[in-house]
Amino acid sequence: MYPTTPDGRYFVVKGQLWRCTNPSLTEHERQRFVHDLMDARQDVKKAKRADDLSMLKSARARVNTAKVGLGERGPVWWDDGSPDYNRCRVDLSPYADWYKALDATKDE
């Protein structure tokens, strides 16, 4: 659905890079973190509806914990020393030419 960089590290949404899930997670691990993430996001919604700041803070911390577990935040999951471009504009990253080439193929 969203273009993924050739190295599989990021996908692009509205011109911004977002880190992909760590591909070395087992399916069981990935599913557990996704389940935790979905539960935490539901609790964020509940806390907002209830205007409960304490609950909101706790739920957001659980969202972050799940995202770190998935490898989408926190330390990078690759080990070649490449920097992290998570949340960077793709046109200001080393992926700019790749992304520009994607747009060029849409016009053909």
C-alpha cells in the first residue's frame, strides 16, 4: 500500500519515512506486540473520551513500549551502522532519488 525503501527499513506516507517492523521478529513476537499496540491505542481513545490524563499517559507509554518492541521506535534493528531516518522527510534523506524515481514511473 505504501512504498517501502529498497532496503526494507522504511515505508513512506505523505513524503515522510516511517520505520518498518523488525523483520527478524518471529510471527508470534510480532503478533504479541501488535496485539499490545492495538489494546493500548484503544485505551488512548478511552482516556481521551474520559478526559483522564493519568490513563492517557499510561496508555501512550504502552503504545511506545509496543512500538519499541516492534522495532518501529527506539534502537534501530539493523546492525550496519546506518543512521536512523525515522520520521524524516524522504526528499531530505538518502532515499530522495529512489522516491523521485517512483514518482516518475507514475507519470508513464
